[in-house]
Amino acid sequence: MPTYELASQVAIVSGAGQGMGRAIALRLAREGAAVAVADIDSESAMRVAAEIEAEGGGALALQVDVTSRADTERMVAECAAGFGRVDIMVNNAGVLAVTPVLELDDRAWDWQMNVNAKGVLYCSQAAARQMIAQGEGGRIITIASTAGKIPSGKDVPIAGYVASKHAAVGLTKQMALELGRYDILVNCVFPGIVESEMLQVVHGEIAKLEGVSEEEIRARALATVPLGYFQSPQKVANMVAFLCSSDADYSVGSVFDVTGGAFPYY
């Protein structure tokens, strides 16, 4: 595994209490960064922070609702107070509802748009202001989705999620153009089909809609991956670690693929 020199860096990872967020927080900590583990579930955040500290890293657990501007501003302020600065913001918090488009109601729509798009805005604004005040640049990385580039398909009814991720990708690219003058490098990561609790929920809900087994849905999804296996959260964390490093110091406004070749046509 490549190693990157992040010992002087301070990172915030939203949605870091489980899955990809946990993997990203742990990887950045293992690279030497101090990590603010932010999650709406305080117990999950504290567990991941404890994991980091048990390995000798610096961590701060923060309960944060990314749909609250006040919460995200507090998140950045507490991170800066605890570690002295903020260098990296990883927008990982995300939600998904399996809902056919004709049944997509305001509650499901707003939930996904608020977390997946507005949350990216709030976290990025708060972090960028801190980075600008520090005067030394920084990194903002949004964990998007291939659903932010292409529709999920007629057999995967997640229109609200698709719309919210398209919004997040567009926002991230525009932020990259506006924040580049401050040496704040903003990029997106596109995970593929990640082995996670969310994937299990998605497969379960689709199976119910179609009246088939979860195993059939899982096999169908796996057949789209040329490498023949679903990716682990650590695969996503590896890409994030690279983007936080000096090796990626001229990458701006780009989308980095971590799909295992599952979606070669976008």
C-alpha cells in the first residue's frame, strides 16, 4: 500500500461512523493525519475515534447533522480549536431511498437532497472559510457516486438519489473553479458497488419490489463488475488518501473513478 505524508494535516470526515466514512477516517489517520470523526450518530463517531486513538492516532468525535448550517460551522470550529487547523474536508455523509419515481414523495426527495447535496454545500463552505483564513490551501473531496453521472437504470429505482448526487457533483465542480485561487483543491470520487450496509438495504428493497430473492439481485449487480467482486470501503479510502497527498497537487475539479470497471460508459 502506498504511503502519503499527512502527518501535519488535519481532516474532517462526515458520515464517518461506519462504512466508507469509517474506512476513510482510519486510512487518513494511518497516514498521520489528525481526524475529526463527524457523524449524526454520536456513538458511532466515538467508536471510530476510539479505534483511531487505539492505533496511536489523533481523533475527535463530533455529532453533526450535515443538513444544519449551524452544526457544520460548529464542526469546523471545534476541529480547528482541537487540532489548530483544518486542511482536508471529506464530504462522505449520504443517504439513499429505493423509491420508484412515481412514488417519490416530498419527504424522501428532501431527505436525500438535504443530506447529499445541501450537506456538501454546508460542510464545504465552513471548511473552505477556515482554510482561506489559514492561508495555506486545502483539500475538499466529495464522495459522490456513479449515480451522479448516469441514471441508475430502470431496474434500480433511486431517482431521488440520482438527482441529489448529480447536484453534488455539479456543486463540487463549480466549487473547484471558485476555490482554486485559494489553492483549495476540490475533487470528486466515484465509488462503484461498495460492500456495505447501504448495499444490503438497496438489494433488499429492490428484491421486495421485484418479488425475487436478494441473492438474485446481488448476482445481477455483481455481473456488472469486470473484476468479479464488490469493492471494499478501503478501496475508496485509498483514492481519498491519494487525493489528500502531494502527489495529487495539480488535480482540480476532476472525478476519480473507483468502480472496478463497472460503469465504463459514463
